[in-house]
Amino acid sequence: MRMLHELIDGNDPAWPLLQEEFATTSVPLQVFAGDPEQGRSCLLQLQVSVESYLGALALHSGGLILDCGWLRVFGGSSMTGVDALPSLAQINRFPAVFDPGWRPIDGLIVGQDILGGVFALNGHDPGAAERPGAPGEVLYFAPESLEWEALEMGYGTWVNWLLSGRLEGFYDGLRWPGWQAEASVLTLAQGIAVHPFLWSKEAHTDLPSTSRRAVPMSELLRLNIDFCRKLGLKSPGFLGNA
């Protein structure tokens, strides 16, 4: 276990690099300010250094909103209010008091999109849910397939990729005309439920003709877990405390 000062006093902090990327990205971006006390608590529980992108966002940021509200990246703190973005601690159910023996078994949830897609750092524990990819690799739970996909990149590369403007290609086939307007009016506790469901043949064939409505993100996550069970697919494991 490393003490807090060991995690903070790095010689090469990543936050200035992140700030440069925030200033130069072409992706619509909102950066939430962090709360210092919450950030330090999150950093200590994560046991990562501020020399990493994950540590820098945990200490300094309350999270990111990208692409007109389509994607949410969780930071180390959450501001008060009905429409506050949850923190890493809230999404991952961190212990209330620092516990050196605690770690997320299935993996750390680091982001979610409005369709109920989930980004996670793959777990290191052998008791974790069966998922593809190497430990520490970023995975994506795809609502159109109800399966985890290995993105073959670590957290820092993933953040670079998000800010590089490649989300349009990644979500090819999952966006409909006018999605920006629908995404931008959601609260940060909501997602979009698509019917027929995204994994259905109808949605794959003609997404623009589907009906869509705003629902709590927690409802989307529960639906995806239930669909996996009913369709005889592998359990996705923990998808976040939304």
C-alpha cells in the first residue's frame, strides 16, 4: 500500500498533459471541476499515481462529458445537485472509509454512454466475471451485442482516443439523424432506451425508425443484465452503480 503523499508527489504529473488535450480537442467537451478532498480519497483507494491519466482525473476532475452528452467519463469527485455526474467512488461502490484490502473484482467502471454501453478497466482478480482482454485493459460492454469487447488499450490511450475524434466511427450504426439533440437534453442520470432493442434484428436493420425515450441509466443497466440472462448469454457482471 502506498500513502497518499507517495501517489501525489510524482515527478511527472499527467494533469498538465490532459489540460493540453482538453484545450486542443475538436470533440465537444465539458470538464467538471474536482473537489480536492473527494479527489484525494479516490486516489488513495485506487492506489494509482497522479503520473497516470487515471490518477490525474481522479485527483483533479469531477469527470468529463463528451460529444454533446453522448459519453460520460467518471472522475474522482462529484459536485452536489440533482444533475451531478457520479464519481468513480459512487459508480464503483467504493468503501465509505479507505480499505487497503478492497478492489473492484469485476473491474473498474470508468465510463458510460447514453445507450447503456459501459467502459471498464478489466479486473485482476481470478474471481472476476469472465471477460475478454488482459488485466488493466479497457473493455466495452456493447448494448447492441450484450457482450464485452476488448479495446486493446490501457486507460491513458483510451482517453487519448476519446479526445481524438474517433467516436463517430466507433459508434457507426448506433447513431440516428438528430441524435445530438436527444443526447443534449438528458440529465446525467439518464440514458436513452431504444425500441425495438438495440440487439434486435429490427434495430440493426433500421435504427432511425426505432422509438426512443429518456430513462434512468440504472434502468438501462438492469435491462441489459436481464436480457443477458433471458437470452442465455454470459452474465456481464457489475455494470456500475448508476
